[in-house]
Amino acid sequence: MIVTDNASGHSVRVTPASLYHYNCQQVIAKTGQLQLVQGIAALDADGLVLLDLPGEWHKLDLAIFAHRAGIPLLDARTYPPARVRAVLASRAPGWQRLRGVRPLFPRKWHKPLAICAGIAGMALMVYLASLGMGAAWRAVSSIGRFLLEIFESKWLMVAFSPALLVLRPVFGQINRWKARRGTLLPSAGRGPYLKAKSSGKLQIFHGRELTATRQIGASPREAFSLLLYQYDSLTGLFVLDITGSPLHHLPGRWLPKHAQTFTKRHNLSLAVHRISREEYLNLTRATKEATP
């Protein structure tokens, strides 16, 4: 099967054992908000995701394509959202996600353009305020934020919320300080992060959304340890109970030094291992919840 991203011209060739038609609630990294995500995933023979294609797909057209291609089609749109997220987090080495959305600017320009946009937005806000036109700025700001959501350019939000120009670096420093103290365990980029409450609850956040909560303890189904794994080119984190059963899967990059500080502070065990394919399959198949 050949999939072409018309926005970038990038093509991917995969040989799926099945196609997985899904929809479920997920947190969108760019917005930090919980949204209904639809799509299809190409799975290998072990059920690992070779290719994730978010978007709306017409059921009849998809069924005709799968039939003609001789690829089994699994309609998972009525499956429990937790199970769907667990499947989407079970990635095959070299997996890719194609969205088919053309970026307004190359990624390397994002930071300088965001800074310039923030300065321009602040200047415009001050100018309109000096003329007593605060309502006009609020209208421009609302329209601008709406358009940026449509064009997948949330990184330019600073132009219409100039305070972010100052607050983002401050929040970044605060989060790095929390990670060094062990009160927060962040993943790389804008991925999920872990917190622990004084009540002994482990919380999993993605953006502004609290996606899961587990009691920390030594009973089955309670969070007892964290496993930072590497399998082939894949890395991630499993939350395990005392029996070694996985409670939550969070693929992504996690720093062992931050994980060590976090687990020590909150009475959790930590293991950092390179695992085999068999171990990876056993863990992903047993996981009931995940943050893709």
C-alpha cells in the first residue's frame, strides 16, 4: 500500500496485515485540548501501528478499497476509547503519522516568526489601547486565534495573545525547575507529563487535560513502578503495578535523570531497560489505557 501526503509530497510504502478504522477522544498536542480524532491505522501482523492517518474517511469508500486490496478492515469506531488509544500507542519501529496538512512556514522558522509576531501583536495592542479601542483589539484577537486553529498554526498564537511572549519562557523555566525537584516528570516536546498529589495519586496530563489518575501503592491495579523502555527505535514509559502488569502506556522520549528524581520523591520504583519485541508485545497487549 502506497500513501502519499499531498501537502508535503512525501510518500510511504507499507505492507499492512489489516486496517484499523477508529475514532476516539484524544488530546491534540498543538492545542492541548481534548478532541474527537478519527482516522485509520495500518497494522502489522502483530497489531502494531505501521502508519497512522488521522482524518475523516468515508466508510463505504474505505471498505471498497480494502476489499480490492485484499486487506482486512476492522471497524473500531464503536470500541471503548481506552482500548483504541492503547492500540494507537502500540507502534511498530519506524512508524509514521501523516496528517496531510501543509504548514504555513517551515518548522525552523517557527520560533523567530513567533517572536516577531508577538512583538508586532503587543505593539498593535498598545496602539489600539492608547486610542481607546480595546474592543477592536479583542475582536482582532478572537478572529486571529480562530484562523490559526483552522490553519494548524497555533504556534503563532503569541501574535494575538502577546502576554505569551513573556509567560511561555517563564512557564518553561518553572517546569524545568519542577522536573529537577521531582514534582513533575515531563516528556520531550509538548507530550504528556506526570504529577503526583500529596494524597498519593499519580496524575497523567497532556496539555491542559488530566487524562488519567492512578493511586500510588503496592496493591494490584495501583501504580507501583515506572518502566522507561527502548525497543528498536521506539522509546516510552509504562506505568506498572506491583505484579508488573501495565496500567498506562506513554510512548515518547523521557529523561531517566528526571524519572529517577520523580520516582524517588514519590515512593515509586524505576526501571530503565532495552526490551525485546516479545516483551514489547506482551506489555502493549496487556495495557488497557494509553496516551498515543
